[in-house]
Amino acid sequence: MRAVRLLLVLVGVGFGLWGVWLMRDFTSDQLISMGTWLVGGVILHDAVIAPVTVLLGVVAARVLPGRTYAVAAIAFLVWATLTVTVANVLSGQGGKPDNDTVLNRPYGLSWLILTAVVVIAALGMARFRPKTPHTSAAEGSPTNG
């Protein structure tokens, strides 16, 4: 296991160094912009996204029945990941008025359809999920007794 961890660390450090190498020709404005986005992303995550996610989890745990809570949590995770992935096209960033081939699709409608698919799949999973015995972590899993 140590060898695998060491290999993963070396690969990660290698990619990090490669990224620094690729930035060698960046202007100071590009470096400042990159730093702003990096710091802004951390602040946005820590000040908004994480607390809202925790709050939604607490509310869902109190409101949803036990067997649907896990399905709802997974559906939210999938939906949030997909939403963050397409946030730039939903906001219209990157579009160019002189090039109508860039951002030329109804991305908002596509996102709504994808959201509906995630909700329908979650409802189906919650509806047809088999009932399993619930045990606390202290009691162990049902197979371990």
C-alpha cells in the first residue's frame, strides 16, 4: 500500500510541476486573474456551497423517510456536480457575438431536462428501493450482527 501511495504522490507532484511549467509564459495579469479565481473558488466553497449543502443535508435527514434519504443525497450530489460542470455555459460566459457557433444551443433547457432526469431517476430509485434493516454504526452491519 505504501508503494501505491508513493506512486500517487509522485504522479500528483509531477502533474503539479507540469502545470507550473506551463504557466512560465503567463503575464502578471494572467497570474493575478488565476489567483483571484483560485481564492474566490475557495471562499465561495467555504462560505456558501459547504454551509448550504450541510443545511440541506440536515433538513433532508429530518424531513425525508430513512430509506429515501440516501437516494436524495446521491441525487443531490449528481445534480450539483452536473450543475457546477455546466455553470459556465449556463451563464453564457465564453460566447462570442461574432461567432455564432460558440454557445449556440439551448443550454438552459438542456440543464432543465437533465435536472428532470435526475429527479425522475431518484424518485424511481426511492420508490423501488428494497427495504433494508437499519443499524447504527455502533451495532455493526446486519451481516456482522
